[in-house]
Amino acid sequence: MSDVKDNLTSDAFWLKTLYLVLFYLVSRLADIAVLVITVAQWGFQLATGAPNAQLAQFGDSLGQYVSQIIHYLSGVSEQKPYPFQDWPAPQDADSSE
């Protein structure tokens, strides 16, 4: 029972709680960004017959970032995502198909 009391009075516990809440909110904003990318890619595909490469690369990076957030929120990783580490680089487009 003293562990619970120690956690409740620990600055580190409350700071991590703040990070968890903030990264959860960032993940919800990322959902909106995915919707915007989806609609934009649909428009590019309609107009040109092919998706926009820059949007596809950003979508890949964003997907990796959301994965990092989920790993942090679920306790899989203690590493905080961007801005505490570099933004994920997109994977090579040739290796994804």
C-alpha cells in the first residue's frame, strides 16, 4: 500500500501522467491529419491517376509516429516520441510494395 502512496506523491509519476494525457491528445490530432491526407490523396488520384509521393511519405512518417505514441501510452516503450526524439523518417517507397 505504501507504493500507491509513494506514487501519488511522486513528481515523476505525475509528470508521466501529464505526458500520457498530452500524447493521447496528439494521437487524436494525428487521426484528423490522417483523414486530411486520405481526402487529399483521393483528390490527387482522381485528378492525376496516382497518389502524391510527398503526401505518401508524410503519411508513412505519421504512421510510424502514431505507432511510437501507442507504444509509449501502452507501456511497451518508455521512450517518449517526437519532440523528445527525431521525427520518424519515411521508409523506402520501393520496399513497401
